[in-house]
Amino acid sequence: MSILSRYTQYLQYEKRLSPNTLLAYGKDLEQFDLFLSLQGFEDGIHKSDTGIIRFWVVSLLESGISARSTHRKISSLRRFFRYCLQNGLCSENPVDGLVLPKLEKRLPVFVDEEAMRILFEDIEFPVGFRGCRDRLVLELFYGTGIRLSELINLKVEDFDLSGGLIKVTGKGGKDRIIPFPKEMHDVFIEYESMKLGEFGEYNKGYLILTDAGKSVYPKFVYRLVNMYLSYVTTVSKKSPHILRHSFATHLLNRGADLNAIKELLGHANLSATQVYTHTSFDKLKRVFQQAHPRA
């Protein structure tokens, strides 16, 4: 078995990474392995050094790959060489001494509160199972801040209706408990009733189903969210992740503690959550208007 195959199994079964993350890491490493072959490097990917990795970075940038994508690929390599170090396959991590191109800070895009109010109060959803399902999907994203993969894998039994809580399995197979808005209680009950009437006991394990009664998939959910957000906002990206950004930003604007938001989002460290502090202009504006004598 090749070292890349062993590493993939390690990520899948020991680190329990999501299928999408596994696929991304695998593509990055395969691309670097192919680059080594084209350069006539035959000692094995785990024997590569800082110089040849730097050469790969230059070739990526010259081919039009963005600095952000290049950083992601090098991050994949860094993690691979950590594994090699732990298993005695190399004596140092060649990525540690690498200088990478600077990244521009990207602020999270979000939908404003008024647009979200219009979405849930003024937009008419289709009658029946489809409309109820669509509303529940949007309520889940905006009401709990969960990720796309987390929504797809939600089971009916993950809902604690009496406690107003849902159990979510996040990155690395880590579970977290999230409260959901009280408005979602009735939407959930109506949806489950509609689903039972539409499909009976078929595929009752997964919460969100397609029009054909099958488990939803990423493109299906993305199209659903994109369609409804296009009714209420002109932001360039209209994805499930935008609703996650909106969830976090609106909580922060209304005074929620940053550590609490971190736990709700399932972030491993606070630095990932702190990006939302740069987007809370509404809160800053209110503080200014209330406190400054000439505001």
C-alpha cells in the first residue's frame, strides 16, 4: 500500500475527516505527486524538500492559481508531513520553512436582518411538503448556524423538541448541542407530518428529503437556498454558508458573547470566530450614535 493510501486511511478512520475534506486533501497531494513525477523526482513524496515545494508554489501561481488556493494546497502538504514525522518517514517538515504569498483578508458576506425578516414573514412558500421542507431548511441554517454537511446528515432523532435542542455532528465527528428558535418547533412538526403523508416510513431516518423522498445532497440544498435568497438580497453569494455567516453576525450585533458563538458554530478555536467582529458595523454604529456627543 502506498504512503498516500495509508495517509488517506489515517485521515478517514483515525481523524474522521468529512468526505469533502478527504477529497480536497487527496486532490492536493495527488497534484503535488504528479508535479514531482514531471520533474523527474522519484524518491517519493515524503522525501521532497523545501526547495522543490517552493518550486511547486511558483508554478501554481504562474499557472493562475490564486494565492488562497495555493495556501490551501500547502496546508494539505503541511498536514501530510506532520503524519510523516510522527511515523518516522521524514526527519523534518519541509513546509515549515516555506514563505507563502500574502492573503487579502476576506470579510464574511451576510444577509441583513431586514432581508431575513422579509424571507420568513413576507415570502410565500409553496403549499405542501416542498414548501414546508424549504422553510425548515432555511430556518435551520439561519436559526442554528449549522454547516451544509451537518444539515444533510441530520436525523429525525437528533431533535429534542421538548428541550428545544438539536444534536449536530460536526467536523472530525464531534457532536455539539445547539438550541433552536421556538418558531422552528411548529415548522418541524408540520414538516414531519407532511413527510409521513408523502412518503410513509420510507427513508424516515434522514430529516431533510428531496421531492422524490431521497436524502438531499449539496447541490440540491445549494440551489434551494440560492433561489430563496435571490428574492430578498442582492449579495453576490447566496449559499448555505452565507446564512451561517448571517447567523453569527446577527448574534454578535445583538450582544452575544464571542465564545458562545464559537461553541454554537463548532469552531475549534476563537480565531476562526473573531472574523465576525469585523463585520459588526451595525453594532459599532449604534454604540457611536448613543455615546458620541456629536453623533
